[in-house]
Amino acid sequence: MPAKLFSLHNVPDDEAEEVRDLLRSNEIDFHETPAGNWGISAPYIWLHDENELEKAKALIGNYQKERLIRVREEYEQLGRTGRCRTIGDVIRGNPLRFVVYLAAIVAVLYFSTKPFINIGK
């Protein structure tokens, strides 16, 4: 009977591909369910053989520990070299988008609080 192994919801493409490669290299048979056209279904990696579930979970657990260490080191290296993106970099990269988003946020806040402010008058 198939067994749920790994949720692909909000998983970066490179991580999902590394998990697939890990399962293939250890000869663990699996299949995937997609998120669907609107992204509302549950994307998962499923095992065909429920008996391999513990082995696969252990492999993925070790992989995720190694990935955490590797990604943290990459982030710290970017910070040391000054190449880490900041909010200022994002705003400078596309100032028009920032202004439009800020105006939309202010409009939503204004129209959602205006009725309550006028209640006491």
C-alpha cells in the first residue's frame, strides 16, 4: 500500500530534486502527486512499498540535517562578503513596485478601518 513520505508544498525546486535523486540512488521506488492546476492539492512524494518508509525517512532526515548546515554556511558566506540581499536592495531594484505595493497596503488599511473610526461620530 502506498505511504506518504515527503510533502512538496513550499519546497524549493532544488531541494525536491535532491530528495528525488536521493531516493533513486538508494533504489527506493516512489511516485509524486502534483499540486494541481490551481496549487490547492497536496503535492507529495509517495512510496510504493510501505516497508521502505522507515529507511526513506531516515535518509531524508539525514539529508535535511546536511542541507540545513550547507544552506546556513552559504548564507553566512554571503553575509561576510556583503552580497546578502536586504530590504534596501529590493526597493532599489524595483522602486515602482515598492511604491505600488505600499499604496495598496495603505488603501486596504484605510478602507478597512474607516468604518470603525466613523462609528463614534
